[in-house]
Amino acid sequence: MESLFGSLPEMLDFQRVFLQTLEERTTSSPDYNALETPEKLKKLLFSLGGSFLYYADHFKLYSGFCANHIKVQKVLKRAKTDWAFKEFLEARNPTKQHSSTLESYLIKPVQRVLKYPLLLRELVFLTDPESDEHIHLTEALKAMEMVASHINEMQKIYEDYGTVFDQLVAEQSGPEKEVTEISMGEFIIHSSAFWQNPLPSLGRMRKDPELTLFLFKSALILVYRESKLKKRMTSSRPGDLDPFKFRWLIPVSSLQVRPGNSAGSENPCVWEVVHTKSEVEGRPEMSFQLCIKLDIYKAHLLKVSRSSHESILSLIACRRPLI
């Protein structure tokens, strides 16, 4: 169910609030149904632009849902092999209308959120370029175009790396998986970093390999992907055709972030990202010395790491017996 619906409840809650705002703005205009000219619509258009500007960031809720839509199609295909589930869906669409299928309902949020920029672009085109409402609607359009760009970026990330994310979750060792799922709805930020202590298994390199880092609420994922895949005509081993030469998942509960000087580096851009050791899993500590130039990424890493450690300390304190 989580794979199918993800952040849909939060999206519904937001849409109710957004719809209520739009209705309040339209009903507050005198003689709303009698408005015919741009002059009379001025106040209404200004309010409409303000609503989109105010709630633009909230529309990013859609990014995880839209990115997961590729996964949804795969999950539905597998689920339909279950006779009871298939019968359940058919009972709710007895006339077999395509518009009433679960697939059709699940793609509607994806289609509609990307139509808002089209609506605003049309309103901008129809208003006087010198008017206040035109300027306000233009700002709203820019904000919603940024939302659309963000959603497209999330979809691209999942298309390129979704299989890797799923594999890392499945490959976790230990009696219980610390991370049960990687959802784009929990995505925070991504960046690249030069890996200054790469594994010898990667072979000799002329320069430090560049890792791509994906930070989620539940985990940090590090991936090294070859930019140019060399074709080995004499080999048929599948592994030779895999562009992902290194992948690693660190649950936030096992994540530590240290300044580079703790690892003996004087370079201010170097940070040490640590996957702490686990006695239960028999896992030694794994340290990544990374040159991260994006300060905002460092800030997010530290925030997630500290938040995780504070949660663990609180949990330990709660379990401590009272004397």
C-alpha cells in the first residue's frame, strides 16, 4: 500500500486547504459570476497569483508521488497476478471504463500538478504586461515552473537510480533491515563529492572518483557510476556492463559526520562520512573521506546525523529503568 499511495494522504490534505483558499478568494469578489472584463477580474487574478505563490513549496509534496509512479506500475502489474486483488478491482469497475481503473486514478495527480504552469502561462499571456496582476501572475508562474522542474528532476533520479536504491535495501545484512524502503517522498537533497580514500577494488585511477550522494530522511546513499562504460567485446559477464561500480547505503541511525581535520586532512572541503560498526551484524566501521563543496549539503548531513543521534539517546533514556 505504501508503494502504491505513498504521500497521497498528505497531498489530499494540502489540496483541501488549497481549494478552500481558492474558493474563499473567488467568493470574496463582488458579483463574481458577472465578471466579464480584465478590469473587473483584476482583484481576482491578483488573489489567484498570490495563492500559487504562497503554496508553491507545498506542491513539492507531489515530487515523491510522481517519481514513484514508475514503481507503482510495476507493483500493480505484480499485484494483478493475485486473483483476489484482481477480482476486487474488477468489482469496482464493472463497465471496464479506462477512466475508472486504478491506474487512471493514480496518474491523475501526476498529470494535474504539471498543468498548473500551463494555466498560469495562459493567464499571464491574457493580461496587460504593465498591470500589477500580470507581474504577480508572472511570479506565480516562475514559482510553479520551479515546482515542475523539481518534480521532473525527482522522476529523472528515480529512473536513473531507482533500481540501485531497491537493490541496496534488499541487500542489507542483519536480522532486521534498518531501512525498509527508499521513497522519493523522503528525498532531501543530492550532490557530488570526490572520494579521497577509494577502495582498492576499484583499481588504479588518475584522479579521485566522483561519488553521487543521495540524502533521504532514513538513509544516505553513495554511488560511483562510470561516466563512460567501456564495451568489452570479449567478455559476456553481466557485471562488466554494470555502470554502477560502487553503491553503499548508510542508515541515518548508523551515520556519523565529522570535519575533515579529524581524518588528518587540512582541506576545508573534506568531510568524513562514517558508517559506524555493528557488533550484531559483524560490520566494521567504514569511513568515506569526501570533498564536498556544497555547503548546504554539509548542513543537511549534519542535521540528519544529529537528529538521528538525539532520537537514539532519547530512546535509550526512555528504556532506562527508574531507580
